[in-house]
Amino acid sequence: MAKSGKGVTRRRWLQTLGAASATLAAGRFLGEARAAGQLPEVQQAAPEFTGPGPNPYWTSAGQFATYPQKAPLILLTDRPVQLETPRRYFLSTFTPNEAFFVRWHLQTIPNAVDLKSWRLRVEGNVERPLTLSFPELISRFKPASLAAVNQCSGNSRSRLQPRVAGGQWGNGAMGNAAWTGVKLRDILNAAGVKSGSVQVQFEGLDKGLGPKGFGSNRFMKSLDLTNPVIDECVVAYAMNDEPLPMLNGFPARLIVPGYFATYWLKSLSFIRVLDAPDDNFWMKAAYRIPDTPRGSTTPEEMKAGKVPTVPIARMPVRSFLVSPDGTNKIPAGFPLRLRGIAFSGYGTVKKVEVSTDRGAHWADARLEADAGEYSFRTWSLDWTPKTGGRYEVAVRATDAKGNVQPDDGVWNPGGYLWNKIERQEIVVGDAS
């Protein structure tokens, strides 16, 4: 369960419903924001591209832009909207809503949602089709909360060699929040899943052309009904005890704990129970990985057509050093506190190890409070560099299943599943 220190009650949500509807329905992502001088608001100069080698920066190379309800974030593309979270926001367990990364798949996204008319429809192979209003979603079902990391499948794509197509994310296409909503299983039980059902499909409000010739103009993802994660999924209407920002899926989004963000449908509007496997573009062709160890292969093997693929699923174990970030020279003998985060889609992080001598020796970091098995877990380690020089700090994590972060990268044509040990150079010099 999330340990955010605040509670979300039905009464509170029903009291704020009208205000949230009026405020968010009035928002415009592009036109009004640009007219008001909000977009883009350039914060720094940055190279347009860092290839063909690996991106040497912690985040992607790009300028900062300010969108409604958002702090300045790193702009990858504006249609569809892709915004990356800067490194400094990862010092805490929970990522602020205004700093949470953004990734839409199609160019036409909702810029207004009128809660008086919005409905969540449950249809398909069910006994009792449902049409739920927002107040009904809140009041009809028992609320459920959990903390979970939302990470883009292509996070750190700019590290892969050779480079692959897609948004050239650095490490900031991720975030952790305390989500509150309704258990998916409760909604399915209310609708009554018929025998012979095999999958449940989800669809939001984004629309667009998509890749030409593939029928990809609607973004839809599915999960097997036999997948245990179904019982962990939540249809969330609150994010860190507040309404979801429009860019993060207002008024409700699907939370699939442990899984990559491609399944976390934003502005969820349809839940369909299927009696046959989903063969739409976003399941049959997109977001698939090699059916190999760690989902890794080579360009030559892919070109030869010898590599079977499967849908992407759970996130591998990862860890990051957040502070210090290597931008400033550190005086010799100065006591530092190394700080960062770790997480895994396979369960709680049980150990984080840190090396300050290029991997020759490793020390256990101190793990902070556990906010849940799918949450960020913050860590720290006190370190005092005695002499001047260039130090390399490396971090690796181990999760509850015994998965240890590896020291070699992966390659696949989607640019997915990167979880190589991160390294940061720290320059230490004598005080003068």
C-alpha cells in the first residue's frame, strides 16, 4: 500500500469534482498555452543530437518547455507530446505530479474532458455492460491505493548501440506515484465476465494516424485474463492524492504495477472483454521484444528474420545515482552523501550496492523506507574521498526475486529493457 501520509476519501473527491472538471475542461495543451507564452519556455541550450554514440548525458539532449500543469520538463517531441523529467526530481520516493514524465502515442490527445459527459464503458464478452460516470466510479466501488513506478518502455533508449528509432530518452522517462482508484477486478466482477473470455482490452481518448497502413489510429492494449497482474491493476482517479494532470491521463488511467507504461492507458474510456486474442497493431506489431534472455539480440539476427518476439511485460531491476550529479568539483576530504533510487517490476528492492573505485569493491547502501514492492526505493551511502582525482561511482540493485542488475547492455529494435549498471564520474580536487 502507498505510504503517502495523506488519505483520499470519497467525500473529498465528490466535493472537488466540480472544481476539477471546470478547471481541467478549460485547459488547452497547445493553442492557449502558446498564446499565453507558456510553450515552449526555453531554459538552457542543448545539443540537438548526441549520436551516433551513446548519449553521454543523464537525461536526453533537448530544451526545456513548460506545459499546463507541468514544471519545465525536457521536450522530446510536441506531437505526440513527450516530456522527460530532470534528474533532480528523483531524490524522493514520490515524483511530483508537475514533474512526472509524459508520453502519448498518437498526435490527437484530449485537451479537455467534461466530467459531466465522460463515461467509462465496460463492454464485450460480459453479462452486464457498464457505463460508469466519474461520481459512480468513485462511489460505487471500494477505493484501493498502491505505490507504483510508471516507466516508458524506451527509457534510456539513447544508450543503445547502434541507435534505434524512437524517442531518444535519457533516464528520466519514469516516475513513481501513490495511485488511488478502483481495483480492475472489482469492475470486471460487476460486469460479469462470460466464459470463453481470454483477454481484456483497454482504450483511452488519444487518436491519430499512427504508422501508415497498420490500422493503428486507436491506441489499445490488452492483458490476458489469466495473468495474475489483473488482480493488482487499479483504475486510478488520484495521483499523489490529487486529480491526475491532464497530460498524465485525467480523469482516470490504468495502473499495471510492475509493467512498462505502454499498458498504463491514459484517459481510460473503454474496457473490453475479448473472446479472442487481441490482434490490433499495438499488440501484434508494436511493443514486442525478442524472446531471448533479457530481450536482447543483434541487428544481424533481426534482419535475418530468425528472432521470435513476445509482448513486452515487466520492468527489469534498475538503480540510479541522483546526487551528486558530477557537475561540480568536490574538495578532497569533503564528506558526501551519495543518494539515489532503485526499483524492479519483479518485487521489492532488497539490496543496493555502490562502488567508488570502478567496480573493484562494492559496499551496501542504506535502504530507506519501503513504500511498496513496485515503488521507488531511495538509498544513501556516506563517502569521503580522501584524495583528489577522477572517481567513478557505480550502482547496482538486487530485487526480491534475486535478479541482479547486470553490467552489460541490451540491444533490440524497439530500444527497450535497458538496465545496465549506471556510472557517474565524480571529480575530486584539493581545496585551495
